[in-house]
Amino acid sequence: MANTIAVLGVGPGSADYLTPAAAKHISEAGVLVGASRLLKTFAQPGQICNPITANLQDTVLIIKEQCKQHKVAVLVSGDSGLYSFANYLTKYINEDLLEIVPGISSVQLLFARLKKPWQQATVISMHGRTDEKLVKFVKEKELVAVLTGKDNTPQTIAGWLISAGCDDNAPVKVGCNLSYENEYIYCGNLSQLQQCCHQLTNCVMVIGDV
């Protein structure tokens, strides 16, 4: 009989933001599946580690095979319910086999750093995708949180919004490497961000007045 597969939101990166519930599942798992950086941070001695590759179907097959003999924990960054691998898994693995454990997202942490609430913010992912609704929200001066990516960096997104006719004076905050020792928060407007020479990686943006 297959074991339950725990899909764990492990937070923005640092182990300091791992919830006790997720930590318990990790300690009990025989197999961990996740991005290489997450496995490096959270894997314990003796555990079988399987990095998630670009071929997600291969990863699903590995999870299905491993759960026949082991407790499997799938590590997803941030919160499991916010643009994570968890949603993909629910399409290919029987939901009765899945236990979804929420975590702390980079969006939550950035707003906490800004000492502002985020219940009015719209969250959009530009990680490996483009969402045209972002232009509409920024033009309408709505508060938007944006998950960035390798190709859609904060500077790239700022330039794209300006070229689409958004106000280049729109205020923007960027949280980089949140929860890590090299955490950095950039404050400015879209025009200034477009010209920013800093390498802004592993980021979340907040556009609008907070």
C-alpha cells in the first residue's frame, strides 16, 4: 500500500521559517523531492534525495514509485498553495494520497518586512510566465505583489510595464533573498528600478502604495 505523500511549503528559504509541522514531516520521510537548493538546506543524513527536474512527469513517476516503500516529502518553496508544484501534483496523483502542508511565502515575508498588511494585494507570478493582467492592475493603481523569475527579473518587469504605458513613477519595493543573510530590500519607482544595476535575484516585488 502506498504511503501518504506530504507536500510541504518550506518557506522563503532559510530554515528559520520552516514550520514545526513541515519539520516533523521532513524528519519522518525516507525520501525527499524538491529543488536542489531546498534539498541542500533541509535534507537529513540517510534520506534519499531526488531533485525536481524540468521534466515534471519524470518527477511524478519517481514520487509514485518511491511512495510504495517510503514516506515521501515533496519540498516546495514558500507556501504550498501559492504558485507551487503542489497544484501540478494534484492533477496526476490521487488526492487521497496527498497531504498538503502550508508554509510562509516570500510575499508574506516582504510585507512583514515593510510592516504593512497584504490582504488587499493581488498576487501574480511572472516566474517562467507572463501575465498581461499585471499591466491592467498597475494602470489602475492596485496593490500588486509579483513573483519574479530568472528571465522576468524586477528590472525586466519594470521596463515591460513602462513600455506598456504604466506610470514610470509608480512606487515599487523589491525583496531579494528574503530570509537569507544577504537579504536586501530595494525601494524606488518603476523608472529607477529599470535602471538599477544591482543583480536582483530570487525576488518578489510589490508595486503600488503600501
